[in-house]
Amino acid sequence: MKTVFINGSPKKKISASSYLSAMQRLFVKGEKVTKQLRNKNDYESIFEELKDADAIVLSLPLYVDGLPSHVLAFLEEAEMFFRENDLHPNLYCIANNGFIEGRQNEPLMQVLENFCFRAGINWRGGIGIGGGVMLNVTRFVFLVQTAVYIIMLIITGFQTGNYFHEGVISAFLQNVGVLLFFNAGVIFFFIRMGIAINRRGKDFGKHYTRILIPSFIFIPFANLFFLIYSLFKGGLFRGWLAKK
Ligand SMILES: Cc1cc2nc3c(=O)[nH]c(=O)nc-3n(C[C@H](O)[C@H](O)[C@H](O)COP(=O)(O)O)c2cc1C
């Protein structure tokens, strides 16, 4: 069984779509291929892999309550490709959005369902994930935490001769537990969708989840994050200072 994972984020690296697709990959058996879909130059190599694919997992961001335009353009070509080659793979989707409600991906899912109908391929459902940006950040928080705790272990090791200080290890495990909890809803549905894919195209249906943080905590942190991000990108005052 061959599954092709298509990452539909226009970002070159470290997109939420690539993070989520890599996590889903862990729960899928058989031959697995991952492709990037950023522009027209990617079509040929993707179609090459789709010729003998049993399942496709399209991981993509939500843009203005819909699909990114470069993915729509690809789907127009893909519709012809599937029909002309008489191919009927199973399509699953992982849609993520910046706001916290995963349900905002519902219209995107409907577009994909209609696409499958037109292209003659099998719509098998997908997962709509809220707080995609923040979920993506958790992997970097994990890496930073790991580095910090390793340094702390080395320092306490030098001071006490014990390189496996229980207090440091337990604090690290607690923090890992918190990060895992944030991702728990996503992991739960990835396991279930993995089972559906492994059962050769079982219908999964549409499911919605989000980063497991209460909204009243998510919103101020998201505001702060985008304020800082915007400052680094020079975006906050760009509109004011730009020549009209
Ligand atoms: C042009 C654009 C439009 C967006 N529209 C929405 C939207 O309608 N709703 C939403 O919740 N997030 C929206 N977002 C946020 C993205 O869905 C979010 O950042 C996502 O995690 C990006 O995924 P990626 O890293 O895989 O590209 C938008 C982002 C961009 C750049």
C-alpha cells in the first residue's frame, strides 16, 4: 500500500502543515512518500508519485476560510489527471488554521469533497485543526527545553557528581507531558485516521480538534506572539511608513 503525503503550505520550511503531516506519517504503514506543493514546478513529480498511490494525505493551511490559491490551481490540474488516467485513490485531508476553532476548516473540507466527486476519486474525510501556528511552535519549545535541561544536568553534574539529578529530570518530564497534552487531541485523531488509511481506504469522516489550551489563555498568547512576530517581520508599522 502506498500513501502520498502532499504538503500544501507555500512555506519552504517549518510549516504547521509539514509538522502535522510528519506526525500523521508515524501512524501510517506501507510505502510512504512526502511531496511539497508550492507552485507549478512541483506538479510533475507529484503526479508521478500519484500514478500508483492508494491513498493521498493532503496537509494544508486554511486561507481566508478556504484553500490557498496555489492548491486550488493544482486541484484543477489534478482533476484532469485523475480522470484521464482513470485513477481512484482515497483522499484524506489535514487542514490547519491559525484561530483556535478547528471547525473553521469545514468549508475547506467541503471544497475537497466536491473536488473528489468531480475528479472521480474517493473522499475519505479529514481532520480540521485549530491553533495550527501554536501547535507548530510546540516542537521548537520541546527542542529548546531539551537543550536547557541537558545543560542543567551537566551543570548539576559538575557541582554534585550526579549527572542524572532527579529534580531536573522530573521537571523535564513534566514539561514534555504538558507539550504532549497540547498535542493530545491531534495525536488521538491521527491514530484513528492512520487506522482508517491502513485499512485500505476506510472512511474516516470529518473531525475537528485544536491545540488543547483554553481559549482565554490562547488568545492573549496568540496576540503577543503575532505582535512580536510582526515586529520582527517589520510589519507592524509598515502600512504607516510605506510610500503610498
Ligand atoms: C493569507 C492567509 C490567510 C489566512 N486565513 C486564515 C483564516 O481564514 N482563518 C484562520 O484561522 N487562519 C488563517 N490563516 C492562518 C493560517 O491558517 C495558519 O497560519 C496556518 O497555521 C498556516 O499553516 P502553514 O504553516 O502550514 O502554512 C491565514 C494565513 C494566511 C497567510
